[in-house]
Amino acid sequence: MLTEQQKMEALVDLSMELHQVKDIDILMENILTWARNFAAADAGSIYLKDGNRLKFSYTQNETLQRRLHPGEKLIYSTFEIPVDRTSIAGYVASSGEQLHIADTENMDPALPFRFNRAFDEASGYWTQSLLTTPLKTSRGDVVGILQIINCRTAEGRKIPFPPDTERFMAVFAGMAAIALERAKMMREMILRTIRMAEMRDPKETGAHVNRVAGYAIEIYESWAKKNGVADTDINRNRDILRMAAMLHDIGKVAIADAILKKPGKLTEEEYEIMKRHTILGARLFSDKSSDFDDAAAEVALNHHNRWDGKGYPGHVDPENETPLPGHKGPDGHPLGKSGMEIPLYGRITAIADIFDALSSRRSYKEPWTEEQCLKTMEENRGTIFDPELIDHFFQCLPSIRQIQQRYREEDSP
Ligand code: C2E
Ligand code: SIN
Ligand code: SIN
Ligand code: FE
Ligand code: FE
């Protein structure tokens, strides 16, 4: 249990954190981790509001997590419920009021909702105390709800949430709501940028970039943990990589529709033009100097380099598209970048992008079966792909499949 003083300090830390741009998926993870630490809660979930629906968007559960192998992630599926008074989450979202249920087995029968035991039954978990707080901005807009489950004593006994936790959660949720709103705007801005430029079919684009970004950070996290990167650095880098990976193909805005949307195979000339999307993308971020701009430029420039050096655009200066000093090949073109010459985020995004391209429909190809995709990924270990990172890709498969489900084409915004 945290002391009152520690809780205040944590709130101050959070408000500082709020002033940084965050990706929404990573933000939800941070919010729930903080909330559970605050409240000594075993589990929790976040539902985000989308019109008159509430979408179960993120969850943590320490007890269920402990039953998994170390490093394995809790698999959950997203679902939606209406914003109305028939469920606990719906009630809180529609009333805008916090709701504490001390014991789900002893609820006032006069309440308009009942506790839905279906999730417990499916997971073999027992929900006893349940504190549900609206994620409500100072303007009174409800962005979603924050639910924390099973307050525990130091000995692990399940107890109701104490009154001071209710108050803290209300303040905390207000701050979290603002951060979520901002992150949502950031995500939408990125998606809108991509869509406005009409890179390709708008339906495909939102889902594709979300999947590539999702796969990329799974691979990064697995790699970073294995290589002893500090948790605070992992958290920060994931946030940056997620947004950078969403923008990996942003350079395609400059490629003509006749090439981009061509229903068949590209000619050699067309393909040469298409390849410039790497350089053009990198240029968009070159005059900025934040870590995010650096990462976005790195990803855009390097996601088509291959481990064996046969990819593109190699050792090129994106500003003038000429070989970097000392890297001019005999034909006058830049020499290929290979192995560790290719920056990490580029090597990671190559894996994420190609896996998604293979498993998706394109104007020029049908989707491949998972078996075919995985075979190609494995076969290109050490040719296209960094062998160490491809091992992490395979270790992350359960999470990668989950992301694939989560961002199906029809779900794209
Ligand atoms: P993309 O569709 O996002 O594909 C990204 C990368 O996935 C490709 O990079 C390639 O490495 C891999 N990939 C995609 N489809 C296949 C496939 O059927 N077989 C194999 N072995 N690998 C595949 P690449 O080739 O450098 O292409 C970059 C981008 O150029 C593609 O992005 C796509 O927008 C465009 N493109 C490539 N080939 C064609 C084509 O034949 N027709 C059209 N219309 N566009 C193409
Ligand atoms: C609900 O809030 O009614 C659904 C989720 C839960 O019961 O934990
Ligand atoms: C090419 O490699 O020449 C075109 C891209 C592809 O179809 O894979
Ligand atoms: Fe690309
Ligand atoms: Fe792509």
C-alpha cells in the first residue's frame, strides 16, 4: 500500500507525464498500471467511449498474469457494450458517476444493473470488489471508464476499496481523461494525415499502419527486455516507435496514384519511382529535432533495407539522393546498408511491414495464409531480416495475432 504522501507524489508525476505526447495504447497501459499501484488493485480494465458504445480496450490482471510463463502476455479480446444503465461500465459512462461495489455477490437488487459474471467464468477469476470511475474531462466529457478490481491487503486478502481510494481515483481519472483525449487526437491526426494524402484505399490504411506499429513495438519490447534495456527507456521508446512506425510509408504521399494503386505488377521503372518513398518520407522529418522526428525519419528511410545489403535505399543522403561519402558503388548508386549498419527501428519495422503486407490484400496481391506468411518470414531469416529480431517476432506471435484481430480491415477508422 502506498502512503498518502506517495500517492500525492504519484499524482504530481502523472500530471508531468500528461504534458508529453503519448500514444493511446501505451497511455492506457500506463494509466492502468498507475491506478492499480495507487489502489493495490489486483486487476483492472479500461473501456473507451465511441459514440454510444463502450469498447473494452485494455486490461491487466496480476493473478491471471502469474499463471503465464514469464514474459508471456495476457490475451484478451475486445468487445463492445452500449452506454446505458444495464451494465456497470455502461452505467458509469452514462451517469458520469463513480460506482463502488464492495462485493459483487451482495449487490443491492434495486440497482438497475447486475454484475456480469461471464468474464470471470471464462477466465477462472473471481471479481469481488469493483471500483468504476468515469474518465471525465474538466469539461464534463466522458472519454471512457476506468475499472479497478479486487483491492488486496498485504496478505493478499480481497477487501472493498477504501474511501480515500475512491477520491484519489476520481482526481486521477480526470487527469487520465485529458491525456487520453490528447492521445486520441494525436492518433487521429496521424491517421488523417495519411488518409488526406490518399495514399491508398482509406479503409486499408488505418488498419495497416496500426497493425505495423503494433507488431513493431511487440518485437522491440521483446528484444529490449532480452537485452537489458531499462523499463523506463523501454516505455518511452515504445511510445516513440509506435508513432514512427505508423508513419513508415508516409513518403508514398508523393507517389502518383497510377503507380500506388496499380492493380498489377509494377514495371521496373515504376518500381524505381516507388522506392523513393523511403527517401521522401525521411525528408519530411529531417528539419525537426525531437526524438520522435529522428525515429520517424529513421523508420521511413530504413524499412526497406535488407540484412544482406540487397535492399534499398542503402547509404544515401536523403536530402539530395546521392551516395553518402565513401559509399558510392561502381555503378554510381549508393552501396547497400547491411546488418547492424541498418538502424534498429528500421530492422524492426521491416519485419512488421512485410509480415503485414504478406498477410493482407493489396491492389496487386491476395492475402496469404498464415502458414505461408510464417514460412516466408522464417526462410528470410538472415537474408531480408535480422536473425535475432526474427526470433523475437516468432516469440511474440500470440500478441501479434491479437493485434491482427484487433485491427481488422473493417475496424479501421
Ligand atoms: P507494401 O505493399 O506495403 O509491401 C511492403 C513490402 O512487403 C514489399 O516491399 C515486399 O518486401 C513485401 N511484399 C509485399 N507483397 C509481397 C509479395 O507478394 N511477395 C513477397 N515476396 N514480398 C512481398 P517492396 O517490394 O519494396 O514494395 C514496396 C511498396 O511498393 C509496396 O508496399 C507496394 O506499395 C508497392 N509495390 C511493390 N510491388 C508492387 C506491385 O507489383 N504492384 C503495385 N501496385 N505496387 C507494388
Ligand atoms: C460491466 O461493467 O458490467 C462489465 C464488466 C464487469 O462486469 O467487470
Ligand atoms: C519487384 O520486386 O520488382 C516488384 C515488387 C514485388 O512484386 O515484390
Ligand atoms: Fe514501404
Ligand atoms: Fe507498408
